[in-house]
Amino acid sequence: MTQINVAPPRVDERAQALWQEVAAASDEIAAIVDNIPGLTVMGAETRSELERAAALLKAVADILRRTERRESGRHARVNRSILGPDPVP
């Protein structure tokens, strides 16, 4: 009789903690942007800040897009969300 041992997935606690930091920062940025009245923004200082923010966010999106491609490909069939697995249909 053959016994099959299933190894639990390895946990990278540092990567998970960094994911939490990124998610929290993303939520904070979204809240800040939501509080800026987009229809009435004006002024040279505001334009400068928004240009800098847009450039930084585009760079962040590029970094996270690479991470997403690597991680989603590696674990395509497994939901790696901190909230737990998707319900089985």
C-alpha cells in the first residue's frame, strides 16, 4: 500500500507582511484620492504634485504587475488571499 503525504504550502511570512503593507498603503492612497475634489482641482502646485503622484503610481503599478504575473501564474489554481480559499462550487 502506498501512502501519499500532502505537504502544506510553504509560508513566507515576510512576503505576506509586505503584501499587507502594500494593501494598507493602497487603501490609504485610494481614500486620499477620494477626498480630493477632482472637478475643482487647480493651481501650479497641485498640478505638480499630481504629476509626480501619477508618475510614481505608474511605476508602482508596473512593479506590482510583474509581481501579479509571477504569483498568479505560480498559484493559478489556489486562492492565496489572506481571507482564505474561495468556496468550492
